[in-house]
Amino acid sequence: MYGLARRELSADRLLFGSFVVSALLYAGGHAATSVAAGLLAKALVVADPIAESWGPISLTLVGLLSGLVKGGAAVGTATSKTRMAHRVGAAVRLGLAKRLLANGASSPAPEIVARAAIGIREVERGIEGGLLALAQAVAQLLPLVVVLVALSPPLALGALVVLLPFGVGIAAARRTWRNWQLDATRLSERIHREMDELVRHVDLFRVYGAAPKLEAELVRLGDLAERSSIRAEGGRVALSAANEVLAAAGLLLVLAIAPRVGFTMSGETLVPFAAVLFMMYRPLRDLGDARSILWRGAIALESLEELTSADVDEVAPTSGRRFALARLEVEALGSARGGERTSFEAAAGEIVAIVGPTGSGKTTLLRALLGIETDVVGVIRYGGDELTAASVGPSSRPFAWVPQDAPIFTGTLADNVLLGRGGPDDAFAALRGIGADKLRDECGDAIIGPSGRPVSGGERRLIGLARALVLGAPVLLLDEPTEGLDAASEARVIDALARLRGQRTIVLVTHRKAPLRIADRVVELGASERPVSEPRTTSLRR
């Protein structure tokens, strides 16, 4: 947490400098207020030349001016803390995105969504209300400590000796609270995952009449999270209150013990010392709160770092290689954990259909070809070069992936087709190449996606296919390209694929019959009459 903050905050020295200046002004104003309060109390209680020379009105005016300085500085520190917290949050979000894009995820999608939603906000709070608030509280306490020592070194030393055991006890209690906070965070993430599953599959749960079971589970998790959060928040407030009463407890014990050890105290010393000591209540409480929030942010950051399998810096850079249309050879390819192993060949420009029952390894085959499934056995050759251990991406493998449900983000049709590659003309050329001129004419420059014009299943498939063409990869891998489409949409997608014969090699996974009509060959997985490593291959076109 400290390393992350240091790296990001040092990137904007002007912003960090404004925080430091505001925090120091606030601390100076607080110290001036404390000294003015002490001298005013001294002037009102005992005859003191320095206090009387200032006079009650002058000392009160100093307190007023100090309050104004503190108010202005408080606005400055609050603004700086918020800006820096959001900068760090943006850096964490970008780092998470980079690691996911470079290495994939080591956790399921719902868990990533839950941790990211909770974790990034907690990291921002850890910077704003934790690390920076901690620095601000320390800045307030240091001048007060100096003033206390200047007023009475024996009393200051006595307060330190008395408070030290209390500080050790609070530190031990804080370790217990950390465990409570960790439990509360994990339960909060579990509830987010449950709600994500409920929303994504609500229709299925309705069909199965599973509402009572799901509602009961949500109630159970909610009760657990409530108890855990109450315990964690109660512990946090108790620790905060303990920090605040330390000063009063220290003063009380010093007053009780000092006469027994032969130290006599006069009102001239005790009154200003007590006034300044009481001004330490707020920064002591802020110090305890900041440490608690900082720890919560550190827990969230650690949780976010567990989502990815490696650090992005460990990923080798791509070579920038471009692949030409060539022969694809797959030999006994499958998961090292077991299951179906597939062998087939695809001549340059052929359409190969992969069929088989659920669980026969169709999806694993595509993931292995793409390099997403890394724990594999077998061999992948393209144009005579072995690519089995190649990295993921267009510079390392000749594949473009068209998933069953092509993701659509808010933007124009061209934005969604291009994904940052080329210009609008390239997008429209790709759409024209698959016979999707009607989609282009209907969408034009309108915004589509979650916050724009809705996109049908068939349109998603066409956008995904055009996106693959713009990538320029010579081999297209399609996962159930017509699944869930009506007859008209299915015909449009199949016609678009047929147009690409000879221009791209197409490997499509399907369990529907319509796409088989355009296949040059069919590779059947899971047939009982052949060995696992020898799937049946049927040539349909000559």
C-alpha cells in the first residue's frame, strides 16, 4: 500500500506539494489555537506576565484567526486528498485491467466483479481517509508534543510513560480488529457474487421455481455480513474512542501519581498543560481512524492482486509478427488434465466444423488454439511452425476469436468493430465483406451497446465476425456462431461465413446442422467407435 501510494503520488509533485502545504498550515493553525487556549486559561486562572501581556481579547483573536487558517487549510487538504485518492484508484483500476488483459484471471468473473467493485473504492478510502489522514494527524500531533515538552518536561515524560502500556494494548486490539475486518470484506464480496449470479441467470431461476432457496441464501449471507460488519465497525469505533480518551487517561494518572513521587504541580504549569493536552483529543482520534481505514485499504489491495495469475511486467513483449494464409495442423491437442484429444488438418482457406456432445472438449480445443488454455498436451503447427507454447495475441498466433456472445460496448458500430484498430473505412469494408451492409446502414454513426441502440443476437455475431476480419488474422475460430438465432439471422451469419471461403481458414464449433452445409470437412469429437486421440474426420467438399 505504501509503495503504491509513493509511486503514484510522486508522479504529481504539485498536487502532493499542495497537500503538504495545506496539512502543515492546518497543523500550525491547530497548534496556535492550542497555545492560545493554554495562555488564555493561564491568564484567567493565575497571574502570568506573558498571558496578561496578551490579554483575553488578543488571545481569543489569535484563536479566531487560527480557526480561519485551519478552515481554509482543511478545504485544501480535503481537495488534495480526494484528488490523490482518485488518482491512486485509477492507477489500481488500470493495473488490474493490464494484468487481466496480459495474463488472464485466476478467479471466476463474478468474483472479479465483486472484488473490483468493493476493492477499488476501499483502496481509494485507504489513501484518502487512511494514509493521507494519518500523515495529517501526525502533523497536528507533533507541534502539540513540542508545546507540552516546553511547558513541562516532567509532566510530558510522565504522560508518555503512563500512556505507553495503553498504546501497546490498543495495538493488540487492533490486530484482532483486522481479522474481523477481513471477514467482513470477504462476506461482502460473497454477497456481490451471489447477486451477480442471480441477475445473470434470473430467468432460469424463475423457470425452476428457485426463488425461496435463493432468497433464503441471500438472507443467510446478509445476516452473516451484518453481524460481521457490526463487529468490525464496533471495533473500529471503540479503537477510535480509545485513542481519544488516552490524553484524558494520561493526565488523570499523571495527576494521581505525580504527588506520590515528589513532583509538585502549580496552576501556572498545570492549566496550560491540560489545555494543550485536551487539544490532542481530535488528532489522536483521527490517528486511530486513519490506521483502521488504511488497513482496510491494504486488505482490499491484496484482494485485488490475487485476481490475476502474474504481474504484467513478467509478460514477454510480442514480436509484431504477421501471419499469412497457410495450413493448420493439430495433433492430439487437449487438456493435460485429461479428456478428449483432437487431431485434424485445415488447408489454407478451408472451413472446418468441430462437432460433438457436451463435454467432449470443443471449448477446450478453441481455448488451447488461442493459448488461453495453457495446461495442454499435443502440437499446434501453422505453416510448418510449431505454436503450441506461443503467447496469446495476434503477434504470436494466427487466430481471431469470435465467441458465442460477442461483447458490445457503448460506442458507434465502427468503434465496436475496430477495437482500436484502423479507421471507419476499415470497419465498413469488413462489414461489406460479410454482406452486412444493412447493419451498417441501420446503425450509421449512432451509439449502440448498453447505453445506446440495443443489438440483437444476430447483429452481435456479425459485429464479432467483422471485428475478426479487421484484426487481419488468417484463421477465424468461431464458438457456436448461430446458437440462439432465429432462422433468418442464422442464414445471414452462415452466408457471411461462406463469403470468406478461400480468404480465411475457418474453424467453427457447433452442434447445429445448418453451419455444416458450408463446411469443407467435419471433425467429430467424442465418438465411441474410435480412440480418444483419433477423432473422426469427414470430408464434405472436394
